[in-house]
Amino acid sequence: MHHLRYVLLSLAAALALGRPAAAETVVKIGLILTYSGPYASDGEEIDRAAELYLKLHQKDLPTGVRIELLKRDDTGPSPDVAKRLAQDLIVRERVQILAGCVFTPNAAAIAPLATEAKIPFVLMGSGTSSTTRLSAYITRFSFTQWQMSEPLGRWAAANGYRTAVTLVTDYAPGYDAEAAFTRGFTEGQGKVVSALRVPVKNPDFAPFLARIRDSAPSALFVFTPGGAPAVAVVKGFKELGLDQAGIQLMTSGATLADNELPSLGEAALGAISASHYSASGERPANAAFVAAWRAAYGEASLPNYFSVGGWDAMAAIVDLVIRQKGTIDPARSMAMLKGWTNPESPRGPILIDAETRDIVQNIYIRKVERVKGALTNVEFATVAAVKDPWKELNPP
């Protein structure tokens, strides 16, 4: 009897050893971001947030399922590069989802490839309103410039500013920011006396700022895509004495990103901006997000408006993977994304509009103040549940 038991146990062990291990299901996400050049910090913020969310929530994935991020550097506003990278990810790497994109021209170049391959394309950065109309497979988790800039224009006009100049980067999101602020401001009986545009690459703000100082509007509205150009324009505003001339600096959130404030220094004090996210926002989910960020990237580090796009987009991707148990069906994924909601995002409640596949979110009016020794974007007014105004003005 003991001999028989030994034989049976040995046979069972042999069969177990010979049985192939359960196959791991790998969901491949093609992440195309700007990792080099003057706007590398923007791509890095999205990348860090996506990685952090994934690290914290890998445990929530079904057993045997793993998400792999295949990262590619588009080098900046380079649509040809972005298109080539997307083609490689789709054809050679066989990714199931595309994500990322700081720059709209790059997203526009990728859009037809997502359509042709029927692959969900999750925008984490691009802020041009029309981008989601380029493919039925695009869903936006970032923001639009219209969402940020029109409410700021309305606020400015309602608070006594009568004349303004707009100064924006010369590409699609800049045009959106310019048009949006202008609409909000003029509908409130303000007047935009001049609209100026600077090149995307190697902008020189000094001559523009000197002209604005001499024209003496009550407000200057600025849009830049963040990074070094944002630092240059804010410091130039101070150095050329526009504040002393009685001009109020107002910007979209991109130009006064939370993590850039230490680089801006005293020049940023008193600047007013509108954004969908502030690291100082007093929301429980945001406190947890900032704490996790600092634990991962250093106590002096802060997430910004790009970071939260990467965070929430990865939350949606993880949810898709969990609900589909690792088997990503494009049509089912898009159906899930339409109407996807998170009432406890770090930025406040968010919703993906089922009709437009665009994000609906709060917009906060903020002022740079010194709080406990640190420069901080202090939220002092909220415009709740803002849909993209451009789409309401421009029905398909």
C-alpha cells in the first residue's frame, strides 16, 4: 500500500513538472511621448504618472495578466516621427492600445493609423479641441485649451479687466487658447486689442513683451506648452517691467504648471491662471496622489496638469484590462470608454462625454501665492463640469 501511494505521488509530481505553466497574458500599450528636446519635461510628467499608477495597481489586474508599456520618443512636435513610431508599434509590436501625445500635430498624424487598425488611442496630453474628431478611436483624458481659456476670459471680464493682449505659441493649441480667451473676454464686454503669436521652436518673447508693455493693456493672456518657453515668458514679463506698468499676467494652466513654479521664482507671484488641476487642490484623492508622487519621485517633486492626464488615462486603461480580463476587444473598449467616469480623480470628478469622447471636468481659477514658504497655485474659484466649449460652438 505504501509502495502504491509512493508510485501515485511520484506520477502526480512528474505530471505536474511536465505540464506547461499557464500562459501569461500581456497587454501591450504603445506610449508615444516627448522624451527629449525642450519639451521633454511634459512627456516625463505623463510618463511618471502612468508608471506610478500602473505600479500601484498591478495587483488589481486579473491573475496571469500583465500590462507592458512600450515607450517611444517623438522628440517634440514632429508628426512624421510620431507616425513612423505608431506604425512600428501597430505592425511590429502589435500593441492593443495607443496612448500619450503631448503635441497635437503628432496626435493628428497617428489618428488615421488608429482608425485603420481599429486600435483605441488614449490622449494623455494634446489640448486641441478638434483632435477627437480625427478618429472614432480617440478618447481624451487631458484637457482642451477651450476648457481652460474661455472660463478665464469670462472671469477676467467679470472682474474689471477691460482690455487685453493675447500672446500664444503659433500652433493649433495656441490658436484654440487665443480664440477661447477672446470669446470669453469679449462676451463679458472686454476688448482684445492685439493678438500675437510666437514660434513653437526657439521662441524669443522679448520683442513681443516690449510691444505689449508700451500698449499698456489691463491684462496679458499667455499660452505656451510649458517647459523652458513658459519660464522664459513669465520671467520676461517681470524683467521688462510689465507688472510695474499695471498689466495683469493671465495664462492657461500650461504656462504656470505647479512643478515649474520653483524655476519661475518671484516672477510668478500674483499671476492668475485657469487649469483643470492644481497640486495644491484640497481634495482627498489629490492629497493621496501627491503623497504617492513624492514617495516615488522625491519630496520636492510635484505632479502637474500633464501628470494627471497620464494618471487618469492609465486608470481607465487598467479598468479596461480588468473588465475584459486581459483580452482587449477594440469595439468593446471604445464602448466602455464612452461615459467612463471617475468621481474621485485627483483633479475632481471627471466624465468622458459619450458623444464626443472628450473629458468633462472642473476648471479652477488660481493665483500664484507664497504658502508656507513655497510658491503655490491657490485655487480660489471653480467652474464645475466644463464641457469643451468649442464643440458646442462647432457641431459636427
